[in-house]
Amino acid sequence: EVQLVESGGGLVQPGRSLKLSCAASGFTFSNYYMAWVRQAPKKGLEWVATISTSGSRTYYPDSVKGRFTISRDNAKSSLYLQMNSLKSEDTATYYCARLAYYFDYWGQGVMVTVSS
Amino acid sequence: DIVMTQTPSSQAVSAGEKVTMSCKSSQSLLYSENKKNYLAWYQQKPGQSPKLLISWASTRESGVPDRFIGSGSGTDFTLTISSVQAEDLAVYYCEQYYDTPLTFGSGTKLEIK
């Protein structure tokens, strides 16, 4: 059974940093592209980042480019999202998702609140 | 960026009724080389994470009831629930994976009368 379990969320002040983690199990992690998707409170879904199987290629929308960094450790079957220079508009639930072109499995999500 | 427009934003139906919801993209999602539409549908029930229902515009995922039907091509897509059940209460999102940035529609909230 595919499982994706996020951690690392919490309350952080504007301008500060936070790092999210996602522990994957139930599949061969190194064979899949992975991604982060977020959802602001009562809002829709927004793609945040994608990483290739080896980690050599990463992709971001303009809204987070230069501030967020996605990475992975295939030996640990883990995905990460380093978030710097956080803004209030980054407040959201962050989901780790497996990519098979589309997002075929999602984690339960972790809440990040950016507020002073 | 490819803009995904979903209508209606919400609708209320009675159990057993048929419901359709629309998703339109600002450019074609049909890749000419493989004749596939790069369009997925997700279901998000209250308090849960999204779940993949349909990929490639019309391919139902394993375990998804056959009352969920995806159709359409190019820029116009439809999700039909042939006979709505109470457990179908959710927000339904379409997503294009034809190009980055990957983009979602704003969702259709399905309410059960």
C-alpha cells in the first residue's frame, strides 16, 4: 500500500524558513517523480514543486521560484520542501504527492501557518 | 499558463440523480503524437486529501465506481456521476498535466439535497 506521510509543519513568522518532509513507503520511491501541492484555507489546489527521479531536475511555479527548494533522498525514501522567505500567502496545507504524469497518490497533508 | 475553468462552482442534487460538471482549458490538452488528453479529475471529501478519480480524461482509476465517467477532448471536458450517492459529497477538481505550471480548476462543490 502506497503511503505518504508529511511532517514539519507549524506556525512560522513572515520572512522565516521551514522545512517539510515526506516519508514514502509501499512503492519504489526512486522510480517516481514526486511533487508538493498546497491548499490555502477554504481555497483550491496549487502545484508548488516537482522533482525528477534522481533529483537532478526541479520545477516550480513563479509564485515560489527562488524561495522554495524541493529535494529528495532516495536511500531514505524521503521528499523535502525547504521554504524560505515565507509570506502570509504561503499559509496552506501542504501535500506530498506521487507523480505519474498526474498526482496518483497524496499524503494526508501538513499545515503551515505564516503569521506574526 | 494554461487556465482551467470549472463550472458550476457548486450544485446540489438528490441521491440517484445524474450530475455533470464541466472543465474547460485555455488551450488544447490533446497531445497529437499519442492522441491523449492530459487531463485528470480528483475528488476531495471534507477533511480529506484529494483522491485521483480519472486520468487521461476518461480512464477511471482502479477501485473508482463506474458511476464516475470522464469524457471530452481538446479544451472541453466533463465529469459525469450517473447516479449520485450520499458519499459523493465532495469538491471535484480538474487538473491539466500537459504543461508546467501544472494547473487546477477552482473546483465544483457537490452537495446532496
